[in-house]
Amino acid sequence: MRQKKEEIILLTKEQKTTAAVKIRDYIAENFDIEIGNMQSEFFLEYITNNIGVYYYNKAVADSLAFISDKTEDMYLLMKDEG
């Protein structure tokens, strides 16, 4: 089943929480700025909506290349019928 182009890929609640905590901790450790959970979740939402598409598309392209490579390998397994 094909996904509609306008559908948004959503993280589970646990994934969103974990990612937001990692963002908050990274900012605290590297910039000496303390942000709250809501701020880190807003930043995560921004990244997901504006930057995530590049990572998603790269993963899809890599998957297609892998599958294509394996499909070509399958032709090498064919036996001569003559």
C-alpha cells in the first residue's frame, strides 16, 4: 500500500520522549543552555517537519539500491535452460 505524499511519519510517544530528552541533553552539554521538555519537543517537531524528509528519503533510496542489488544477484542464480 502506498502512502499518500501529504501523510506525516509520526514517532511513537516513547520515541518522541526519548528524542526530546536527547535534544535537551545535547543542548545542555554543548551550549550550556537549559531548555525544558516542551522546548525540546518543539525543536524535535521542527526537525521532523523540515529536516527529517532528507533522512527519510536517503533511507528509502538506500533501501531501493539494496533491493535492486539483491534482485540482480538473483538473476545470477538462474540455471541455463539449454
